[in-house]
Amino acid sequence: MNRTTTWLGALVLALSISTSPACSKSAPSKPEPLKTLVVSKVSADLSKPDPDAAYWKDTPEGLVKMLAQPMIAPRPETTTTETIVVQAVHDGERAAFRLRWKDADKSEAGRLGEYSDGLALEFPVKDGPTPPVMMGGQGMPVHLFHWRAQYQRDEEQGKPTVKQLYPNQSVDMYPHEYKEAPGNPSAAEAFLPAVIEGNPQAYQKVSVDEILAEGYSTSSVVVGHGATAKGAWANGEWTLVIVRPLAIPGYSSLKLGAEGNVAFAVWQGGKGEVGSRKCVTMQWTPVRIQ
Amino acid sequence: MSKVKNWHLKREVEYPYDESRPKKQWAIIFDLNKCIACQTCTLACKTTWTSGKGQEYMFWNNVESKPYGGYPLAWDLRVLEKLGRQEWSEKGEYLGKTLIEASPAHERVLHFAPTDEDWMYPNVGEDDCAGAKVEGGGHIGALPHDKWFFYLPRTCAHCTYPACLAACPRKAIYKRPEDGIVLIDQTRCKGYGECVRACPYKKSMYNPHTRTSEKCVGCYPAVEQGIQPQCVVNCIGKIRVMGFVSPEGKARDDNPIDFLVHKLGLALPYYPQFGTEPNIYYIPPIHADREYLKQMFGPKVEAAIEKYKKLADDPVAHGLLCLIGSSDRIIHRFAVDKGVAAGFDEAGAEIVRVPVVEAVIERAAYDAKIGAIRNNTP
Ligand code: SF4
Ligand code: SF4
Ligand code: SF4
């Protein structure tokens, strides 16, 4: 039976069977609202994120309700992503989260006004009282894993060139390319402020960014700890796996046998969502690593 | 929302942050009666700041022909259309809503989001005339002309209440306390483009190569050294002057910008009704349609035009206009005495001195000393 059917209902059942028999799996029954995300151990190598791996078939799915980010403008006028379906496993070293949500168009950004589809997992940095679920608070930092379709495209195909984004663009010359030896990229890029300032945004990305935040408007990309991600879009739905090390000292850690917390955010680039224009979970979801 | 004082509108306006005026406020004045749309300013900025990758169609300074030109396409009409008709009182108090006040709750600023296509024709509408029919019968015999257009050079207005800054959820945009220049922090910007959407003047632009937004930097490295911006010092028509404007009530009559803005009321902010307190000021063109000018510069435009027509009778104003374009340094203070205008830097040292009326020297065409006829080639 097709996974999609488990939450899209009977109408889609008929549709998806006829349009996407390729991704048929024996999926668990219709996902229940997620109370605690139980992360069971699998005997598989999770170092490579794999949305189609066999172990997902036996992993229960939980339904998480999302809401248009309600706290600060700019925000979406209506909730664009109603629910996501969440699963998680671990291999003793890493945890893999599998997330599915409906998104009518695949958006990878690039040109002006084009925004990327994305999803973020959020974890509290410290034990004890949980931080405010939306971006944490002062002295109560949160640690995020932010996947973007745009970043994944970067990883797979390289950062797009201006010519790739705008095939008909024309320019007489880029004078900076002549500053030193032609073809010397350091000279060519030396006058691009975001590049010279080391803004990660201006460099080729890997699929997932690690971010720390202590409240609204404070998020900063930090040097990553080997998290990986892989998303696949088909038939109006993303299936994404984000893999993170269980323990990242000084950031966030998921401890065996213990309970932690996770929260989610989703962006639909095709609907102009970026930054604070997103759908979020309004409370922490407990995570148990067993 | 805070309530902040906006002296352009003679009232308090809503803004997400408290009032915090810089020590000095960067400002440019443009005399629209003199701009010739040579675009030297545009190119001066382009070659200085935006000749890199992802900046191919980016012009932090642009000059458009009004009423039909606009970069991006019809930017002002599209913002005005969103805002709808608003009113000023007889006394020049703005009774309408600003773009922040008129914003729906889920946005920070009422805006239109320009697309790639909108930025692709930077000089659309150039020299297109408005007014009477072209078939004939129209004469340019009286002011305002029945056929008209004018050139509008534009930079970022380094607004006192920047809409770009208000809209950025990352707080990546800041206004410098020392000179009021508004900058996008290129280490923090993540290219959300909220400023590109929100700036009513459309002076924040997206760079698809760095994936960050970029904007006019007010030539801050020059300004820090007491030098005026590139687009000002390279102006062929000498129609621009950069300096520092004081808020109403704190104006100094010997500050060139304050003199033209506050004392004479000659230079007006454009589209002040947007509510950002923009800091580029225009001496309105005397020949253009008055209703159009009122929409753009507010109710004080008639008075400014009358003032301009009589400017030659005011020796101090006359002197100041002669100083404009005579030095690349920022003139903090000026004085006109006995037909000579002088400009001084921040420390009070004289940087330039010019005669208000150039001496006319007549001489015979044939110069016997060199045995040749001299040409008066200007
Ligand atoms: S250089 Fe001066 S005269 Fe020429 S277009 Fe620019 S503002 Fe106008
Ligand atoms: S003109 Fe636009 S970009 Fe410049 S400060 Fe004002 S709102 Fe910001
Ligand atoms: S002030 Fe400088 S950066 Fe801004 S438009 Fe003029 S030349 Fe360009």
C-alpha cells in the first residue's frame, strides 16, 4: 500500500495507486497524532540518509499538526502545511528523522522572489526547563537542523551560476576578474561583500545547515557536526530524512534511554515562504531514544 | 509598535522600534530643474559598487523619466495603488496612513514585491512626454508646461524609519548612529528578500549570486573621510549636494542642507506619505504638472516652486547654489559674503571659495601678442 494514502484519505488512495505504484511500501496504518516520538534502534548504517530504506516500513508514523507561524510578522496568512508525518530511528551513534508533508510544487529557489522548500528540526541545547519553542530564548538556546531543497541542490549539483539561473543574462565583463590573473576566483569574488565576509549563504551549501538561536532574530549558522539530509519530492509530497549525531557536546544531545524534545518548522517556497513565513509546531514533542 | 515623530508628516507614526535618531543624518539634495539624465551618477555608482557577479541588473543609483519611467517598473504607482487615496490637511499635516500603518497584520509593511521582469528595463519610459496631445497646438509658453516630463535621480534615502529595516526578521539591517546610513549586514543577511519586498522606494535589491540582498551604502567609506558619495561628486549637471540634515527644530541656517530644506523650504522629501522619513530631498521641477508634483512631494510643492523662481533675488541662496558641485568634500557650514560663497568642513576649516557671479571679461578676438585669433571654447 502506498504511504501517501495513510494520511491523504481515500480519494488520494485511488489517485496515488494509479500514479505512483513505484514507491509502494507496506506502511503502518493511518498515523496517529504523535505524543512521544519513540526512536528505536535499527541495525543499519545511518550515515547516509535514505528516505526509501527498508527499516522505515517497520517504524511507526506519527502525525504532527502545524500552524502558520503566529507570533511575528511577516508570517503566512493561512496555514499552508497542515500536518507532517514523522518517524525516527537510531543506530547507537546517529538518529535519523523521516518527515513527509504535502507540497504541491517543488521549489529550489535561485532567482529573485523564488524561495526554497525547507524543513527544520529544533532541539533544546540545555537540560532542564524547555526553552520557548519558537527559536528559544535568552539563556535558553536551541539547536536547529535546517534542510532546504536549495541546499540539497547545491550539494548535488554545485552552487548555481548566474548564467544557469539567468540563461539570457548578458554582461560585458566582470572587471574584478581582470584584477589579477584571469580565472583567479579569489580576485573575482574579492569584492562581493557576502563572500569576503564569509557569509555561509554565499558559498556552496550541504543539504542541512546547523543553527543556534536564543530567541527571535538571533539565529546564526554554526560549523556543522556531520548532519546529513536527503529529500525526495514526488506527486506533491516531500519525503525527507535528516540524520544527526545523537550527541553533539555543547549543542544538543539525545541520550539513550532518556527523554528529549523536538519541534518542527516547514517552508513552502512555492507559496513565498522563507524566514519567518513558515508553518511551525506550537509545542515541543517529547523524544525517547530506546 | 512604537509611536515615533515624523517631521515630514507633522505627526507621530507607527514603527516597530523606538525613535532613535542618529547623531547626524546623511542626506542628498537634487535640483530636478537641472538634471539632464546623463546617467553619469548611475555609472559612477555602478563602477564603484555593483560591477560584480549577481549585480548585472543592479543600479543603486538610477535616473528615471517621470511620469512614465520607473526602475523597477512603475514602482511608485504600484505602491500608491496599494495605499489608495490619502489626504493632507491644509496645514501640511498628513491625515492618511503610512505604509506601516496600512499594513495587514501578517505583514510588517504594505508593499508590492517586484519580480525579475520589473527590474529588467532600468530606463523604460525615457523622455516620454505627458500632457497635451502631440498632434500640435501645444506650446511651451507658460509654466507649468502642458507637455512635460522630468528626470528623477534616485539613491537609497537612508530613511529615518527604514521600511527595509522594519521588515527584516533577522535584524540584519541597521542604521548607523554616527551618520544615519542604512546598511545590510552582509554577514547576517540570509536573502529572505523581506527588504526587497518592503522598501517602498525599491532600493534594496537581491543578488542571486551571493544569495543576499544588497543596497546603496551611501558611499560610507568616502563619507567617513569627509568626502561626498560617488554619484554626487561625479554629477555632470552639478545638481546634487550631499550633507547632513537636521530634524525640524534643530536646523542650523548655515548648514547647506538645513538651509535648503528647512529655512527656504525649497527641497522636499519624495513620497513622504510612505512614512519612512526619506532623506533624499528634491527641488521640484517648475515646469511639470502640479497635481503630479503634489502627489510626489506633498502639499508644500507650490511654495517651493515659487521660492525657486525668485531664488536669484536671494544672495545667500544664490551663493549656496554656486557652492554645490564646487568641491568633493562635505560642506558642513557655508557663508556668503560680498559676492563670495565659502564652504567649511566639520572642523571649521575652509574647503572651497567661489564667486557668486563670475566676472565677465571682454577682450578682442585677435591676440596681437601671439598673433592668433582666440576662441572662447567653454
Ligand atoms: S549625473 Fe547629475 S545630471 Fe547626470 S543624470 Fe545624474 S543627477 Fe542628473
Ligand atoms: S529607501 Fe528603502 S532601502 Fe533605503 S533606507 Fe529607505 S526603506 Fe531602506
Ligand atoms: S551614495 Fe554611493 S552607493 Fe549610494 S547610490 Fe550614490 S554612489 Fe551608489
